[in-house]
Amino acid sequence: MKLHVRDKRSVEARTSDRVQRGRGFLSRGGERVVWEYHYVTLTRVPGYGFGIAVSGGRDNPHFTNGDPAIAISDVLKAGPAEGKLQ
């Protein structure tokens, strides 16, 4: 499962047990855009899922400019992602 947030952050869920952090850079129109990325492990709980809500995507653009990025719109209390994603 891979999740990206385009507002200068990217969050990815991987199957490893380690948490890694880093930075990415992108030049767009002479402007340098910086974002952080974090690798976290989320274990799916049967009947509960990953404990996150995702919005956006190609079929339902989240941003008014039509950007198809997906975003984590909610982290469910007491779910597998609580304390790992904000």
C-alpha cells in the first residue's frame, strides 16, 4: 500500500518493520518544492482495516485544480495507524 500526500509531504506504508525519514526536492516553474517522506508499517486488522480514510484520486480529484493525488483525510482513533500517521 503506497500513499502520497502532495502538500509538501509524502507518506508511504511499507511491509518492513523500520521507520525511515527523508526529504525530496522538486523544481517547478523556478520554485523549489520540498517535502518530507516517512516509511511506516501498518498492519491491517480484520474487520477494521488500516484505520485511515483516504480521499482524492483520479476518479475523485481532491483539489480544485483537478490534481489526482490521494490524501489521508482521517486517522481513526484506536486504529492501527493512530500514533504512526497524523
